[in-house]
Amino acid sequence: MILSYHVSSVLTLFLLLFATTAIAQRAAGDRANIDPTVLVDMPVAGIIPTTAGAIDTYLYPDGGLLAGFTYGLMPNLNVGISFGGTRIIGSGGITWNNLPGISARYRITEETLRYPAVVLGFDSQGHDGWTPSLRQYVIKSPGFFVTLSKNYLLLGTVSFHGGMNYTLERNDDDFDPNLYLGAEKSIGPIVSWLFEYNFAFDNDHNKRGFWNGSLGTGFRVSTNIGFNADILFKNLLTSDFVHDKIIRSVRIQYVRYL
């Protein structure tokens, strides 16, 4: 009985400490305390806090699974690594990603009342599966990027994002830089609506136009113990340059101080 009491006490103390550590780590809704680092696919000007770590699990069609880890190495500097493949879940041969994805980002300007936050970075991780025949991801990796984010109070919070990137996936001989933009609107204390348009200038074979890009939307839900879950609907314009079908995917992130 005494041993059982001590075990229960230790477990209770552990859970309390765990909850205290992670309680403020929300990335969605009016109560968000940390910045998101990605909107739907593309990077935004968020930074994981110093000494905090984020584990991301991304589930996509055809049994795809992508796992990554990001760490706040020092103030305003994040580094990360990721790896995955298609048909990990299900049957048939697995198509692994060509290489592990690596990322680094540095916030060069903090957000002020008048000016947005600005982040410079590099990310070699694409999304929704590696295509060996084309030697590129379905959604190309951002590569080198600069992105801006600005937050406002409007019936909760609303954020606007935009950026430019230059991917290193150039096997299709499309060497154009790319642009993207997006927005995030809180819906109550723990939910946010996401919107993103990727112009895909680096994947449209020089046929520029609004309808050649990738339109994505979704919802992000945060808990009070550091979990954030995204339900995403991508390529809503079903552009043949990106993918011939709408892509439904789920991303789960766990953030806590280490």
C-alpha cells in the first residue's frame, strides 16, 4: 500500500511538471503563445523558442509518412532534420525520400507595430512524396527562402504571410524563383483557419498564371500540453503542374522545452 502510494505520488508530480512545461505551447487560436513555422506547405516567419524542440509527423496520401525534428539552437535560430517515404503505411514497396531533409532559419527582424517579422532560411524537405522519375517532390522543397509575417487583432487574431523561395530541385529545367502568400485566422481559443497560395513559378514550366499554382487550406488545433494538429486540403485547383488530384493530409506537432 505504501509503495503504491509513492508510485502514485511520483506519477502525479511528473504529470503536473509535464503539464506546467507544455501548457503555454499553443500554435493556434486566440491563446497561441508560440509562432508557427509553416502555414500549409511553405515556411512563415515563426521561430521555435530557444532550447525548445518540435517533433513533426506528416501523413499524406498513398501511406506517406514524414517525420522531423526542429530545435531552437539559440535565440532566433532553428535547425532541423526530417525523413520519410511513401507507402510506409499499407502494402507494396516503400519509396523512400532521396535524402534526409535539412533546414535552418534565422529571424533577422522582429515584428513591431508597423513592420513584419522577417526570417531567412533554407529547407530541402519537399512534401507529399518523392518522385524518382522526376527527381523531385510532388510539392517541391522551398530551398532558400525569405518570408515575412505580420499579426493583427481582429475578432481574435489574424496573420498575413508572404515569401520568396528558390528551390534546388531543378531536374525539370525550371529555374524560376517562386512566390507564395497566405493568411491565418483564429477561431476561438484553440483553433485557426489556414490559407495558402503557392504560385509554383518553379514548377509550372514557364506557364505563369494564377491557375497554375497550388491553393491550400485547413485548420490547426492546439492543446494545452504542446500538441498541435493540422488537417490540410491542398492543390484545390488541381493544377496538373503540381498534382492531378486534391491532396488531403494531416500534420501533428509536439512542442516542449528540453
